[in-house]
Amino acid sequence: MTAEFAVVIPAVVLVLGLCLSGLQLAGAQLTLQQVAASAARSLARGEALGTAGELAAQLAPGARLSEEGQGSIVCVRASSPGSAARGLLGAVSLSARSCALAGGR
């Protein structure tokens, strides 16, 4: 094994770890977006924020929901704090927002 090869291996492992963490972070963002969309539809149907919060707890543990009413449109912001379980990029906090027409209110 040459010295150059011994120097390159840790760098390749680090880059691979960052890429995999980025993919895991993107998956968590997509899940959070789906939670926000589901919660917005649920609130638009007239259900309570607690019901939507239970759904969020099942799909994305640790996610927090907040309702933002804008006239006949109900918006929900779902946020998730950084977590060491997400790997190398775990310190990144995620947030997603979705709106639905409030037909059930």
C-alpha cells in the first residue's frame, strides 16, 4: 500500500459518509413535507390540531406542528430539530409548510 493510497482512503470514506447523510436528510425532509400536507388537509376538513399531531408523531417522531390560518386557507408548518440519529449532517433542522383550502370549517 502506498502512502498516497493511505491518505486517500479516509477522504473517500468521509465524502461517502457525507453523501449518505445527505440522502438520509433528503428523505427526512420529504417525510416532513408529507406530514405537513397531511396535517393541512386534516385541519382543512375541520379536525383538531391534536389529531393531526398524532399523525405527525407516527410518521415523523419529534416533529412539531404549528397552524397558520390565512382566511379560507389553512397552512401547517412542520419542523423537526436536528438529531444525531441523522448522521454527519444531523445538526441541520428541517422545516416544511403546506396549505389546504378550508372547506370543512
